[in-house]
Amino acid sequence: MTGKNPPSNLRPETGAFFQRDRAWHPPAFTPGYKSSVLRSPRRPLLSLDNTLSEITGPVFGHDILGELDDDLIYNFAAPGKAAIGPRIIVHGRVLDERGVGVGGALLEVWQANAGGRYRHRRETYLAPLDPNFGGCGRTITAEDGSYCFRTVQPGPYPWPNGPNDWRPAHIHFSVMGHGFAQRLITQMYFEGDPMIWKCPIVRTIGDPKAVEGLTAALDMQATIPMDARAYKFDIVLRGRRSTLFENRREGN
Amino acid sequence: MAQSLERLRESASQTAGPYVHIGLTPNFCGIEGVYAADLGAAMVGEKARGDRIKVKIRVIDGAGVPLKDALVEVWQADAAGIYNSPSDQRGAADPHFFGWGRQATDMTSGECVFETIKPGRVPFFDGRPMAPHITVWIAARGINIGLHTRMYFGDEAQANAQDPVLARIEQPRAASLIAPRDGDTYSFDIHLQGENETVFFDI
Ligand SMILES: [Fe+2]
């Protein structure tokens, strides 16, 4: 962990973050997704301009990463073995709302195996576990915000909500940018999947454009021939206000 | 017509779901050997300055039941009130205190415990000192977008009375952010809804 040492030569930014557009994100209470009913705050959020407590955030160095952390095909597999399923590269950039690449962002991912089964004690789906697939991976973005990992494409799975609800194939993403106010968890979907628009969790989002923003594009230019196809998934975090004209006294 | 601002839109949030542990605390849920330890499990180095404390957190749903599948993260300043972050330019933070922690709530009791130090005071954006506090962020199945709140300390009555953030909250709801102390442990019950709903922030 790097603490004060910024992940690049750029001067660290100290501005407050752009206000979050709460109408773009899903609201807390979405009865079509039943779990939200008892877990949704009902009172208005308290709006507060960022203080240092929100402007700052933990920064992680590449020293926390193991060699296979970004390779879910091999990071849980027995020696000489590999996870089963369609091999894919997931790559893209973490940007902020200004279009600036966010270097040094920690990305953590988790997913079901190719049959749609999670390695978790609460999981009850009858599809089998893959003994060589754990389902977690992580990486840290390069200075320009780019990242890449390798995995197998997860399968869709049924879940207890309505009598016959299925999740589209998806990968969960956790993102840590430079400030704790940027903290974000989301999910990546796959271009062309007809299950996306049927899903009650996807449908917690009101604007179809916001869903398109979570849908990775098949990217044949980034494939590894005879090995893995590729999907491109960019992630956008909140932008920061400039501090250029803040706290500047008269005459300075 | 004018030039386009060409701003991007933030990626929309989606729930962390019931299997958040696989990604964020894999050792906790039995996926061992991928990462040596779960990130954020230890916040305090041996030589960290400040008073050692424990912070016990529960997240309680609208039926009064603690969540047994929640993920809780905390972020705080060091004992001198400095954040271990490049965006805090006021000086060097304690190198033995990282400031960030992550725990899953226990699958039986619904509790999680952070072993940390008591933070110092940090200035509000207008320069007035805020009372010591810890930022808390919660993700779980059924939570569509991560919830931000703050924990203040029950034994800081005077600082709490002058805190510019607590001052914005109508009484008695401000009390929802103040954790009582018992020995070296502060207990913070976060109520997602109901009569005692905790104050959550849009920050
Ligand atoms: Fe999932």
C-alpha cells in the first residue's frame, strides 16, 4: 500500500467531486427487486459538500498484487489445470466524468463460473462447481486508467425473486478511485445478451442509456487469436472540481 | 448552439448481491490461496500512534434483523487528524496507520468489528474543526447503491456539539450517528429504515 505516494507523477488532486446524479443511478427502494424492500433507506439523504473525509481515499500500490490476481482462469486452478468455459479478456479504462484516465484505481471482480454457479456456501443452484475456478480477481489501473484481466465468461443463473427470474451473464466490479466519495460497485453485462432487459436488478436502473453504459462490447481487435475473445468495458467515476481559483485571497 | 461540455456520465451502480464476499473478502468465505489475506482486514500497524479502539458495527434491516451478508468499509484520519491519502496535502500521515478497513458482517451474529485507533479532528471545508468521526460505507444484497454514513464517538460530547455536520441534522436524528462507548469498544448500529433510520449522506 502506498499511502501518500501518488500512483503517478501528477500532482494529486484535492477538489471536491461533481455531484452524483441520483436519478441516473437506481433508487434505493425498487420493489421489483424484492431484497431492496427492507433494505432501502426511506428518508432523504443529507446533502453535503465534500469535506476532506470524502475528498481523500485509500490508494493501493501494485505491491499488493500477486502474479495471477488478474487471471481468473488460473488463480484458483490446480497446477497444470485451468477453469472451464469460454475464455475471454476483459479490458478497458477507468475514466472520470471529465474523461481523464484514473490511474492507480483498484478493481476487484467476482463472478459465477461458466455454468452460472458461485463458489459460496449460500449458493443453491444445481449447476456444478468447477474445481479449478474460484471466481475472484483484482488489478490496479495503469497511469492512463487502462486495465485488463482474463477469465471465463460466466453463465446466467436463476435466483429467488419472482418465480422464474434469471440473471443475465455478468461480472461484479468494485472500484476504488482516488477519493472515498468515488466508491462504486456495479456489474458488467455482455453485448447482445437478451436476458439483460428481463432482469429485475438491471431494471432498478431507469434510463436505458445507463444500462448500455454497463454493457461491454465484443472487441475483436483485442482478442488473443486461438486463445480468448475480448470484451471492452470502460468504467466512469465521478469527476473532480478544479481547485485553481479556490481559497485564493485578494491580491495573491 | 454552443460547444459540447463532453462530460461522461458516471457508471450506474448495481447491487453487490449476496456473493460480494467472493470478490472482496474471499478468505472470509472460504476461497483461500488466491490472495494471501483479505484486503482491509488489518488497519493498524504495531507502531501506530493513538488510542487503540474497537468499532463494532451492525446493519439492521426494516424488520429489525441484522444483515448477515453485508460488506462494511471504514475510512478515517490518523490520531493527528491527517488522512493517509495523496489528496490530503496538510502533512505526512502516520505511516503505520492505513486508515481504511473492510469487514464482512458475521454470517451468524451480523456483527463486524474493526480494530483501529481513535481519529483526530479534521477541518470542515470552511476550516472549523469537525468532531472525530469515521466514514462508513455499506454494500449488500438489496442495496442498489452503496450507503455513506458517519460514526461519531459517544464520549466526545463537546466536540460533537460543535460539529458542523451534526449541526445540519435535525434532532433527534443526529443521535443515530453517535456510537456509545463501553470500555475500548464503540458500538454503531446502522438502521436502514424505520423509526430510528440512520442518517445517510449524499456526498
Ligand atoms: Fe451475480
